[in-house]
Amino acid sequence: MDWTIINGLIRPELAGVLAVCWITGYVLRQTPRVPNWTIVYAVTAVAVLLTCLLLGWSVESVTQGVLCGAVSVYGNQLVKQTREAVTGEEVQRGQQ
């Protein structure tokens, strides 16, 4: 799949929302009392809220927010998995 297709799905003015989602996920991941399984939901909620505030409340805004949240989580996992593969620090399943 070509990345230009993915880039075409998310509106360019939402790059800031994507960055905020990435930072939100990182901060939540560093917070001991936040279970890992809740992070994806929190990041998606932040993305939808910010996107709707920027673009107005509509189905397209919610869809754009979900896409921003999803790309943010996917990008984080891509970096994490690549780092683990390169350094050999693979985390055992269930110990994340």
C-alpha cells in the first residue's frame, strides 16, 4: 500500500491533532495507574474531540478523528516494534 493513499485520507490541517494524540498516548503509557488497554480508547476520544472542535461537529469530523487516533496508535506501535527488533528487547506477551 502506498502512503500517499493514507495521507489522502486525513486532512492536512489535522497534523497537529495527530501530534497531540501521539503525545497523549506517550504520557498515558508512562502513567502507572492507566491500564494499557485503555490507552487506544483515550487517544481516539481525544482525537475525535479535537477534530470536532477544529472542523465542526459532523460525521466526517468523527471519521477524521478516528483516523487520526488510529494512525497515531499505529505509528507508535511501528516505532516501538522496530526499536525492539533492532535492539533485541522484545517484550514477552502479557508483560507490556
